[in-house]
Amino acid sequence: MTKKVIALVLVVMMAFSLALMTGCSAGTSGSKVKVGFVFIGPVKDGGWTEAHANGMNYLKEQLKVETMHREMVPEGPESKKAIKELINAGCNVIFTTSFGYMDPTLEMAKENPNVKFYHCSGFKTADNMSNYFGRMHEPRYLSGIVAGLKTKSNKIGYVAAYEIPEVISGINAFTLGVQSVNPNAVVKVRWSHTWIDSAKEKDAAVALLDDGCDVISQHNDSTSPQIAAQERGAFALGYNLDSRNAAPKAYMTAPIWNWGPYYVNEVKSIMEGKFKASAYHGGIKEGILDLAPLTDVAPAEAKAKVEEVRKKMVEGSFEVFKGPLQDQTGTVKVPEGKFLTYEEIFGTDMNWFVKGVEGKIEAQK
Amino acid sequence: MIRIAKRTDLTKLQSIKMRIAAVLLALLTAGIFILVLGHNPLSVYGAMLVGAFGNLYGFKETILLTIPLVITSLGISIAFKMKFWNIGAEGQIFMGAFGASFVALNFPHLPKPLLLLLMAVGGILCGGIWALVPAFFKAQFGTNETLFTLMMNYIALKWVTYLQYGPWRDPQANGFPKIADFGENAILPKFLGIHIGWIIALVLVFAINLFIHHTKKGYEISVIGESENTARYAGMDVKKIIVLAILLSGGLCGLAGMVQASAISKTLSVDVSGGIGFTAIITTWLGQLSSPLILLVSFLFAVMIQGGAYIQTVFQIPQAAASVLQGMILFFVLGSEFFIQYKVFFRNQSASELTKEGI
């Protein structure tokens, strides 16, 4: 028996070495910039990852740099391996685009001082590691206006990924937007506990629809909550990308990302030798994010209202988290005359829901 | 009608021929798939090898993948030797990682050697006990261990999920469901650039080989696997031997969990195993329950997995396509085992005719 297996092995080796002779090897080319991306979902997820991949392609076109990516990389130890592989393949700039990659990225940054790292949506930096995100609460608030005007049942569903400040602040901003036009509406939250899993996201949306919601919003990467809404004749808001083709009868608008210009700027500064670790968080004004154009499904009066608030946001005269703000129990969290800064909105203390949200943050049970 | 019968007449040369044919067919079929994807199959196969051996980095990664496969396969092989179909290695890895993490998170300030030793003991105990539960029910009530051990996997996974989302969630992680990283003392040291799991794995290959083939207990396990009645007739304490063997089997899987949690994840998480417990069933089987062969087969598997990861990076082949590629190769290799063990013929041909033809 042993001999058979050894023979088998030898054959495999032979076949492989034959291939090896004609095979190519990935060479690292001098001091040129080569950019690697680590993605949580498939590049065609219709959401978060696709928005980043669009940014990557824009970068490739604009600066003619070589890019590489790894898709569907889990947030555990696998992500370190993906980063190592990209570096091994010659990448000297790495963008990691999911919250859970933060600590692995930091660890890799320490091990690879010559590689520049960018982590999206976290809060840690190092000498060779920047973080970047955006003031997503701005378009979230605007999308809340659309939802608040659309709902008839005054129940709006929100499919949400994890109980982290990024997601919680989005729900809060959305709810504030809803209540600015419709004080009687409530926002019901369902946790999917995944960034991308179309089945789980859909289940959460269906549960919300069963609960009487007639508009579904989401902080998840696939379009399945929007499809679930369309199947029930309800309405939906997307996230990340203009996804009007996924559920045309339900989709009204979506808070969207536009990463391309940021990627171009950063990589350009690296090429010019001007890299400096930083924490970037642009808003609608900077163009990194926005609200997608409203479709005909959106309520007619929404457009003017959204435009009005959006204009103030661009001018810098509008704060989403402006006092007085109460939490679900009625305790005042932001007093009159104060507002939350970016660091507070995305900081550890963002572990409460504003009044009008129905749901709980399980982490703080 | 198609009939299947056990082969008894195959010569060594014939079985080698069949295996060669299987590998060639696998490479050919997968090659067509690669062509459809728009790449040159030879370049892709070449790149798989470059990825797995081409440089120090790739080689290290291959070894890192081999280590848990070997340790887990050795564990499974002991149970399989006794014809106890332990499909629960995945769960035993999780519980082993849990036991090790319990020690690592609660006693982070113990001296490194002591802490690592205690983590290993914790891992082995938890993995062993997890395997012992289905063994106990089989011995007492005659339950089916294949299903029982399989189901235990999901309980273990959900247990770790519960810890990660609940009581063990790191308060420093801003609400993200993650268990705190281990302290420096709880991480396996490196030797020659790779964590010392590789030494543990090599020692275990040697030790398990010795145990099965050259000790009384090892022999008794083999006898029970062949016939429990014979074992009983020969005066062996069957229950005691089963308990020992299953503890050892689950314990080794638990040790693999400890190694992964300590050296790779550096914490406990639902990703700590990454499906090794299932892959190891295949490597155990292809390794024909023999320790040295398991080492070899596990290494080849690691080459395939690492090569598959590399081509995703270099050729930007989608992750799903790389998995399909690995699945195709596996399908043919496993398929050839079937045709080596059995022959298939149509009813209008009698079995005796076929034997005469000497296929």
C-alpha cells in the first residue's frame, strides 16, 4: 500500500514540475507601487465590496498602477494570511476594507514596516497604517427623510450587521432623519450578525416585514433585504451602491460610497513620497459618500426636503447629532446646544439608541 | 442495471495505473475549467507550485497548513482503527481551542512554558471529553457514533459562538464580537521561523506509529476494530480500551485546536478551525490510517490549499473558482479510490466473466 501512495505522489510531483517549467512566477518589480486590497465579500456583491472594487478600478485607470485583490476573506486569522500573500506577491500598499481586519492589519503593519497600510472603518493607526472612513451618518440621515415620508404603517425596518459604533450611529442618524419629517414613525432593528450573507439578511428583512414594517433599510452588504421588500410589495433603501436594478419596484435611494478619488489621492501621495499616517473621514462635501439619486418610487415631496438638508450639510451648517437628543429610556444623552463630534459618533460611547428606535444592543445586556 | 462488487484481484501495478489515470484526468478536466476562465492551465498549475514551494514564505505557509491537518488526522486515525467513525474532529478542535483559551485568558501571567503546558492539557482534556460523550452513548445504548459525533460539531461551534458574542466578548473591541487576544506568554514559540507545532506534529507521527504498531494497547485497538468479540474472547477489557482510544483520538484533535488558537488565531474565534476537522477525515482516509502516509497526504493537501490561495492572488481567479478547482482534483483522486476498491459492471455481464477478462 505504501508503495502505491508513494507512486501516486511521484506522479503528482512529475505532473506539477512539468507545469512548473512552463509556469510563471510572480516577480516583484523594483520600487514601483503595487496596491493590494482585502475584501470581505465577492467583488460583485452589489454592495460594500463592489463599491470598494469600483474604487480600486478607478485607481487603476487613473494612475495606471498595478492592483491586486483577495475576495471573501473572513475577519479572523485568514485575513492576516491574505495580507501576507498580497505582500508576497509584491504589493507595497495594502487597503483592508472591513472593521474586523483592524487588529490583523495592525499586526501586519508592525511586521512589515516598509509596506503602507490603510484600514477602512476602524480607529487604530500606526506609523505605516492609516485609517479611513466617512461621515456616513450624513446620507443616512437623508435616507431617513425619504423613509419617514414614505411609510404608511409608521414602522420602518432596519437590517443591521453588528453592534458596533459604525452601525449604531447609522441607525441613530437614520432614525433622526425619519423623525425630522415623521415624529410618529419608529425604526425596528434586527441584527443579522454578519456583514454579508444574503440568506441571513433576507431572513431579518422578512421578520421585519412580518412585524408590520413597510420600508426596509439596511446596514449589510447584499441586496437581499431590498429584494425581500419588493416581494412583499414594500419599499426599500439600499446601502453602498445605487442598486436600483436589484429591486426596481421597491428601491427608492441608498446612502452610497465613492472611494475612487480617495484611493487616487492617497496612492498619488505615496508615489510622490509624501505618505503620512492619518485618520481620514470625509463627508458629502468631500464627495466620498452621498445619497444616490431618488427613483420614482420615492415620495414626491422627498426630493426638495433632502436637497434642503443636503445643502446645509455641504455648507457645514448642519449637525446630525445635535442636542437635545434622548436615548430610548428618555435620558438626555446630548444636551441642548451641544453636538457630537466625529470621534464621539464613532467612539466607544456610541452604545445607545436614540428615542424612536425599537431594538436593543445585545452587547450591553 | 448496474452492479458494484468488491475488487480482490487488482495487482499493485494496476492500482498504480488507475491512480495515475485519476491524477491526469483531474489535471486535464481542471485544465479545461482554467481555460474557460481565460488562463493558461500550465501557468496556473505552475503558479500553484510556486505558491506552495516557490519561496520561503510560501513554503512556510504550506507547513503552517500541514501542522493541524497532521495532528487532527492522527487523532482521527486512532478512532478509525477501532472502526469508531469519529466525524467529530471539527468539534473536538473547537473544544480543544476552548480549553486552551480558558487557561490562556484566565492565567495570562504564568511563566510561558507552564502556561503553554497547561493550555495543551486543557485542550487535550476538552477535546477528549467531547469525543468521549458519543463513545459513552455508543457503549451504553448502541447509538450511532457517526451521526452523534457529527452533531457534536455543531454544538461545539455554537458554544464558541456564544462565548464570542456573550460572556467572553472583549469589552475593548467597541462592541465587535471578538474574544480578547492572548497575552505573549500564551503564544507558541517559533523554531526555524515556524511555530513549534511542526515539531509536535512530527513527534506525534513517530509516537502514534509506535503506539499502534509496537505497543500492547495499540494492538488491542486494532483487534477491537477487526472484531470486538475476538477481543473479548482474548480477555481484553474492551470498554476500557475504547475509552482510552477515544480519549486519545479526541485529545489529539483538541491539541490541534490548542495549537491553532495559540499560534495562528492568537485567540478563540469561530474561525479557529476553518474546516480542518473535516478535511482531516479525507487526509486520514487517503493516508490509509498509517501515520507516515498521513504526514505525506496532509502535506500534499496543504500544497493544494496554499497553491489555490496563491493563484487567487496572482491570477486574480475568484475565490469560488479556486475552490471549484480544488474540488475537481479531490473528486478524481477520491473517485479513483472507489474504482480501486470496487468494480462496476452491468447486469447482463456476469461477475465471473469480468474476472476472466481480468480488468
